Amino acid sequence: MERVTSLLHFPSAVNEKAARTVAAGVVVLTALTLATGWLWMSLVLAVGFALRVAAGPRFSPLGRLAAQVVAPRLGEPRMVSGSPKRFAQGVGLAVTAGASVAWALGAPVVATVLLAVLLVFAALEAGLGFCAGCWAYGHLIRLGVVGDDACVECADISLRRREPSNV
């Protein structure tokens, strides 16, 4: 059991550039899914989110590509707390799992709407560096739902460093 626990570990800090690169990959895959009508690809997206929730980029092909190939070519890493990013991946998992279930139950409109919402929020993360899941996580800290020791930056927005939004 200890071995499984060590494999399923989300990093306490993640490279913001890698996270935004993953979001760009999600944008591409989601746009492809919507453009082609291949709603079954919501399952592929859900598996990717599940892998990233469980272990960060370790087992996710998109996560590994972002963290090991693309992000290092974008300059020095910008490290941010991992907890909000994991929460955001969990939200992505919930949305894509919902889209997959809707597709499987013959409700393509519901699946399409869920994927369109995912597309918007993934594009905000990739293009502008705005992580809606991280923003919601910060509010959960302020409401006392999540302990503030998980992400000090989230609890106090004034602690966040301002940097250009280039990926």
C-alpha cells in the first residue's frame, strides 16, 4: 500500500508554465472533440485529468510533454502551489466525466455544453494565466472549507507575484 501511495503523489509545487501548457493541450483536444463531434473523446480527456489528479504529470502523456519538453523551453520555471492546481484538475475531471456520462446516455447536447465550458476555462488558463479552479480554491480557503496551510498565496492574493502572462 505504501508503494501505491508513493506513486500517487501530487507535487506540492508545480511549474506554472507547465500547467498553462497542459491547459493549452486541453484546449486543443477539447476544440478537436467539439469540431469533429467525436464526443467519445471526452473519455480521453477524463482519463488525462484523472491521471493528473492522481499523480501530477507523472503518468499523464500531456502532463509529461508539458513538464519535460515544452515548459523547459519557455525559460525559468515559475513555481506555484500544487494544491490549487490539483483542485483545478479535479474540476476538469468532474466536467469531462460528466460529459462522458452524458454522451454514453445519449445526451450529446449536455456533453457538448460541458465541453464548451471546459474549453472556455482551459483557454483562460492557457492564454491569460487565469486558473478558475485556483480562484475557487482560494475562496474555499477564505470560507474555511480548506485549510489555509495548503496554499498561503491562495489565501492572501497580495502575496502573488505579478509577472507577464506569456506562457
